[in-house]
Amino acid sequence: MIDLESLPKTKFRGKNITLAHGAGGKAMRDLIDEVFVAGFDSPELTLLEDQARFELADLSKLGSKLAMTTDCYVVDPLFFPGGDIGKLAVTGTVNDLAVGGATPLYLTCGMIIEEGFSIDDLQRIVASMKATADSCGVRIVTGDTKVVPRGAADKLFINTAGIGVIPESSNILADRAQAGDVVIINGYVGDHGAAIVDARGELALEISTVTDCQPLNGLISEMLKVCPDIHCMRDATRGGLATVLNEFATSSDVAIQLDNNKIPVREEVRGVCEILGLDPLYLANEGKLIAIVAKEDSETLLKVMQQHPAGEDSCIIGYVEESPQGKVILETGFGGNRMIDMLIGEQLPRIC
């Protein structure tokens, strides 16, 4: 959690957002200058142009292809164990670029703020976004602010878009899984979903789980150094591990076999799932990637992942077979198998 006392002093301290802060006049300009421009501290943003500008020659040094992604964040509550909506917004967008083999470079930030929202909380969130962006080596370079009347939104929604560069040698796609490949995950599943349940305080649970929200671009950079030919890779966010693997199986026309005993799930998360009737394989994560690689590359890759802070608990959880095509099968540990289908509906709303 960002300490309020560590933030720059502004004329807005102790006040709330009003409709005037979204009206395009002096109040809006002051908000942008003192909260966003000062908070993000980006040279491109300081210019206050309607767009950020980059030298194409600088981008081409990193690769031959541009990658772009966008996402919206509506998590409730805004602050939760181990993170907040700002950290989540930056991390989620950076990770969406990185799992495609891209080096993340620039982010946009669009905020929809409800009238009456606390300026102090807004500053905390901006500071969290800045700290997370710095840790990822990216800059927030342009953005937009809208203020809506009370009741037209729930406190704060954030949209971020990201741009990165992919090297010519990278070819990470959902349709490249092959029979004989292995499935690797970088740690425990379901932590984020369980942390959000805890933060909502609706069930009076006593658990110690914190969100796994973390940037993965540093880990992925190390992975690509020893295994440039990662076949498939995605971060397992909404829909969890099960959804990502179903997408791989369907896109590649293969079967994915999982070993239930090898999938890492914390006991606290299992407990939450038992109480609520949830399946940890479908719980949201915000710092977990699934990689499918050739078997001969798997051990080397695993060792490198386990040496990185974001991959200390990495492990092999399954392998790829030719058939039944498009299916994910879980070996239960009791001598049986069960199909793991795509998530139908939503287990927990507004978890990201």
C-alpha cells in the first residue's frame, strides 16, 4: 500500500472529485497537472499533447513487429491484500504484451472517475501505477480523464493500452502446441481470486492469501534467453488455468493432460473454494503464466524460471497429446480422469 504521507503535497489534499474535474476547464487542468502529470512523471505526458510520439528508429532496434493490447479494470474493492487497481492495471497490460514475446515499452491510462471519489485515494492509485511501471521498465505516456455523476460508475474504472516490440525470431502462438510438449506454470494458482474474496469481507474468512499480482516481463525475458522457441504462452487471468489450456487445446487441435497432484494450490485457496463451491483451476490469477514448450527444452527452462523471483515455484503440470483433440483432461489422483471444460459464466465478478 502506498503511504499517503510519502506523496507530493497538492491543493487537492483531503478533497473529493467533482464534476468540474471532468469538464475541461481549470479544475480539470489542475487535476491533470497535479495528480496525473506529476504522479506519472513521464516526459511524453508532460508535453500535454493529444498523442504521444516516438522515433520509429528507436523501436526498430528492439524488434521488427509491434504488439498492442488494451484492457479495462473494474475490480472491487479498489484496494486488496497485496495490490490495488492501479498496480493491477499496469501489471495486466504489461503481462499481456510480454506473454506474446514482446518487450513492453509504453502505456496509456484512461480513468473514469465517479463524482465524490477521494483525491487521496486517487493519488495512492496513481503512485502505485507509477511504481509498478518503473519496476517493469515502461512509461505511461498519454491518457484521458472522465468524471461521471454519482451512481453512474462505481468509484473508479481504469483503461490501459500498451505497446511493445516483438523480435523477428519470436513466434509464440496459441496454435503451436504439439504432441510431446510439456505444460509449465510459474507458481500457485487462484491466489488473486481468493485475495479478492477476502478483501470483500462478505464471508468473514480468516485467510492470509495475498494477490499474486506481479509483472512477468522480467521472468519472460530470462525464459526467452534459454528457450527462444516457446510454443504457446499466456497469463491465466479471468477463467484461470483451465480457460487458458482449453484455448491452447482448441487452437492447436491437441489434447492437454494434467496431473492434479502437480498443480500448485495453497491450502487457504483450497479452503475458500470448498466453502464457496469453486474450482481453483478456474480462479483468477494476475501473476501466473502458462507456457507450452518442447520436452527437450523443459528442464533447462524450468531451472531458469525457478531462479527468478516471479518463478520460484515453477513446475511442470502436464503434457500434450494428439487426442482427443481440443480437450483438457485432468488425472484426478484416484485413478480416474475428468474433462476440464471452458468456464461457463463467471465464478467471481469484478476480480480485475
